[in-house]
Amino acid sequence: MEKLTIQEEEAMQAIWQFGTGFIKDFMELLQEPKPPYTTLASTVKNLEKKGFLKSEKMANAYRYSAKVKEADYKKKFMKGFVNDYFQNSYKELVTFFAKDKKISAQELKEIINLIENPNS
């Protein structure tokens, strides 16, 4: 699975959020400034070629749905991100955010609780 461009990631976020739908449906979920319809259509076609989407012809349009789950993409992306920027150490990642005051002590306690009690 390859890393997506920013434009492709934005389109996939809309598709994951909407579910199965048409380009006009996904367009509604994109933030301003929205790309032209033809640009989004081209991006969606590229995502289909890359294996992220599947399509079904319905009358004169195609209905798209994700072939790649959002959680699977996030796992793959985060693994590469942590490897590239934090020497493959999630501890280094958390330390970075703690030092930069982007994560609170309460949030860290919640993370520890999730680690110690994964089924609760």
C-alpha cells in the first residue's frame, strides 16, 4: 500500500466518512476551497487505479466505495511515520508530544489505562 498525496488523502477521508457514494456526495464533505468536480473525479479514478477504491456503474455514473479500510491505512502510514521520524519508537513519538505540550497528563493516563486494560 503506497502513501497517498494530500489531495488523495482528502478524497479518501470524504469517502471513508460518506461510505458508498458518488463523486458529488464526496464533494459535499470536502473543505473549502473545494476542488473542481473534474479534479475530484480524476483523483477518485487514480485512487481506483491504485486499488484504494472499487466502482460500480449505475446508469450514467459510477458509485464508489473504499477497498482499503481507514484503520488499515492509518496503521500503515503511522508505522512508516514513526519509523521515519522517531527511530521506530512510539515512546519517542509520545515524548515529542509531551515535551511540546500537545498531550496532557490526563491524556497520558487515559493511554496508560488503554494499554493496561485493552478490553475495557
